[in-house]
Amino acid sequence: MAMAANTEGLTGRIVTVDSPEYAEASRSFNARFQKRPLVIVYCQVTEDVAHAIRWAQRQRVPFRIRCGGHSYEAYSVVDGGLVVDISELRQLAVNVQAGTAKIGAGYRLLPLYEALSKYGVAIPGGTCPTVGVSGLTLGGGYGLLSRHYGMTCDSVIELEMVNARGIVIRANERQHRELFWACRGAGDGSFGIITSFTFRVQPIRDVAYYSMKWDFADMPRVVRAWQQWAPLADSRLTALLNVSAPKQGGVLSVGVWIGSEQGLRAQLGPMLTQVPPQSLNVRAATWLDTARHFAGQPVAQQVFKNSSAYVYEPLSDAAIDTLQRLLTQAPEGSDNMVSMDAYGGAIGRVPSDATAFVHRQARFVMQYQAYWYRPEDASNNTRWVERLRQAMLPYTRGAYRDYCDAMIPDWQAAYFGRNAERLRRVKRLYDPENWFHYEQSIPEM
């Protein structure tokens, strides 16, 4: 009876600790964390979000906002509080003639791509099929169309938000402009709860994608060639590079070309000439089939530690030696890798202060990754990622908000650079009582 009374005022699909679905509903994507929320509410309409905010304020309990739930540090779940889950806000209205789509903030990426493909359009989002469009977009958002169409946040033309008073507001270039600025790169959970986005969508038909592989021994030559090629290539090409620890795999580059298979083969020429791969696969496909291909097999839950850093100048031989040495020292019995995603193109054509996403002029972002299977391997792998991050500091700048890392000491400067102070001003304006807070939310001061 007490638990039922406790949820009075909440609407939507309510899950409490006594509910049979509680174990699944409270699970973190990163199994390194196990948290026990008091209540989880799955919001199905905007009013459910407003009721959830007001309920948390009345009850004086902490609350977190969850869409896809992929926060690397489980910031979207909270012990003893309320999880406001927006994953069931999945309305969609596409205006092909205007080139826009109003998208519910709860969409996961692959279902969103599938829904948009019926209209022959797309947005430049990420590859992981179960990532929520909200977390991706509000932290910046990078994907296989980004070098041609920009970061995901660059395609947002309006957002609908429930603010700290439980009131629905709309932010765009005409109204709540500072909030609109802040939400494009730093809007994940600091100012309010986004319930829908209006995106500019791009018509897209056939594309081509590739994969090529090398041995780990070729890693220095491949990195040197890739970093001079991928960020400067035709913007229709977005190329990624993944370097696994030597006993765990080799070097892999994959990417997507907005155009024909023949056009892609021509673009690959510089890499094929400088460092001929052991294998090369090139294929023409629809954009949707390509998104499904890169989505891979669904992953229910993993145990991992990731971090990131931006590369603004080509990595020196000393930097590449450092990467090679640390990868060689990776713990055994786990999966350890460094991935590199090429920027440039449309990403760099937007000024660094035009949105809260600041790392416009980076050549690429690196992600340091460790995945393990035995609990006793946690500390070795966590330490390995942190050692790698620190060892690369002389050669890198900042970090990517969507790859949040609790171990970065000055995370505000790392994620937001000189945009951090302006973000704090927006915070004071829109959430002066700091209702929307978590471990790495924008502070007032």
C-alpha cells in the first residue's frame, strides 16, 4: 500500500521494486554498474514527463533521464530515486516536401532509420542500433553520414522540452535561443527533459561501404596514412579505423561513401597505394541495409570502460609509438582497442561557438575501449584505459561528451572547452535551483 501511495501523481507505465519487470527496467547497459531506483516511469505522452518532474520535486528524491540508457557511466540510472524513461515517446511526422521530421525523443537509432527510410530520408546518426536519439543528439552526435551532413545536433531545427516547472517550451533559433544553443552539444539532462526534436532530414538512396584489414605489425604505417587521408577526403566519405590489441585482432578500417561503388573505390586509392591491406571488401547497398550492416548483432549488456580524446594535429611518431606500446600491454582475456573516427568536412564548417559542441576543428576523435568477461579483470582493464588516456594527453585535446568518463578530472573543459562558461550561464537561466543534476551535469557556477 505504501508503495502504491508513493507513486500517486505519476502517470505512464510505472515500475516499482515490487514489479516483475523491475530487474530488467533497472539494468544498466554497462554491467559494471548495478543501481536500484525507487521508481521507473516510462513516459508515453509529454504530460507523463511533466508529472514525473513534479512528483520528484514533491517527494524530494533525485531523478535521472533515460532514453537508450547507453550512458557509459550509468548516469541515466540512480539509486533510491526516479528514472524518467522517455523511450516510449516514439511519434514520427515526416514532411518530405519541407525536408523535416518531428521525431519523438524516445526513438532508438535503428528503428528510427527504418521508419525514416520509408520516406527515403535519413539523419546523420550513429551506428549502434539501440542508442537513443536523445542522448546521441544532445551530446553532439557522430555517425557514418556526419562528414557530409554534420553532427547529429547540426540537423536539429527545434526541440520541445519540459522544464523544471513542468511546463512545455520550444527552443529554436527564434525563441529560447540560448537554450537551443546549449542543447546542441550539452543538452543531456542539465536543463530539462526533451520530448521531441524537429530535424532537417536528407534524401538518401544508394550508398557504398567498405572494410579493409591489416596485421597489427602494420599499425604505425596504417595510422600515419589514415590520419592524412580520412579527415581530408571528399566529405561524402566517412572513414573509421579500429586498432585492436595484438593478441586480440588486427587493424580494421570501415566506412561509408554517399555515391556509387566505383566512386568509393576511387576514394580508397590513397590508402590502398600507401599501405596495401590484407583484405578489401567494397559493396553497394541501400542506406538502410548499410545501417543494418554496421549495427551488427544486438548486444544486451556488456562490462566495459571507455574514454576518449580529440586529435587536432596529426599524431607524431612518438604518439603512435605510445599507442602501439599501450596496446601491446593490454590485459589478457579481454577485448582492448583504440578506435578513430574521422572528422572534417561538414563538421568543421560550423564555427566552434555556433553550438555547444566545441570540437569542430579536430581531425578525428579517438575512443579507448576495454571490454571484459570476468569480474576479477575489472581493475586491470579500468587502469589500462586510464593509463592510455593519460599517456596520450601530450598529443590530444579534450574529450567527447557522448563517451562520458568519470575519471576525467576537468571534464567541463574537456567536453566543452571555451563554451563551458556560456553553458553555466544557460544553466543559471533555465534551472537556477539545479533540479536537473547528475555526476557530470552542467553546474550553475
